[in-house]
Amino acid sequence: MTLLDAARDVRERAYAPYSKFKVGAAIRGTSGQVYRGCNVENVAYPEGTCAEAGAIALMVASGETELIEVAVIADSPSPVPPCGGCRQKLAEFGKPDTPVLLATTSGVTLSTTIGELLPGRFDISHMSGIE
């Protein structure tokens, strides 16, 4: 199963009763293990969880802290990029050149990287002097 297939599979289990906009994400850790996440909505809209955040949480809970590949899929006319918060989350655990594949359920894809999604990212170097 490819990373995109893993994202497609978990997307089907997304909990999106309000927006009906299901998103699936899959990330590969340095071990080669694939971690999946789907969006989980809440009637109090800001309290939902993004697919990318869910996959990252599962990766960390499983003991890994570095991702080497990302795939995100949604039913949209064009590939949907991660939200700003998820871009920062991906940047926390991946490198600027980490590949990201964005896809639609109809087969349209866009290949990019974490660095292209979040240029000028905030990182630990901005916190020098803080101990």
C-alpha cells in the first residue's frame, strides 16, 4: 500500500458530519512505519482536529519524532494544502525538503515540500537564548 493509498483509506473514516469535507493524511516516520490521521469535527467548529495533526499525534505516541514523507487527500477540485497550523506542525517534525504529496479523490496530485508549504518557518533558531 502506498502512502497515498493509506491516506485515501483513512479518509473514509473521517468524522465530518457538519462540513462533509473528509480529509485523510498519512506520514512515514524514519523507521518506515506509516501513521494515518483523519479530520475529526466537533459541533464547536474550532475544536476539531485536522488529519495531519492526528497522524503526527499517532507518530509521536508511537515513539517517533521525525517524518520523512507526507500524503494528504480530500474530495476537492484541486489538491488541498494543509492549514497554517498543520504546516507548522509538519515543519516541527520534518525537514524543509521533506516531500509532500497533495491529492484529490479524483486523482489530481501536486508534489511539494514542507519548505515550499511554509517558507520562513518559525523554528528553534528563533528561540536562542531561551533555556
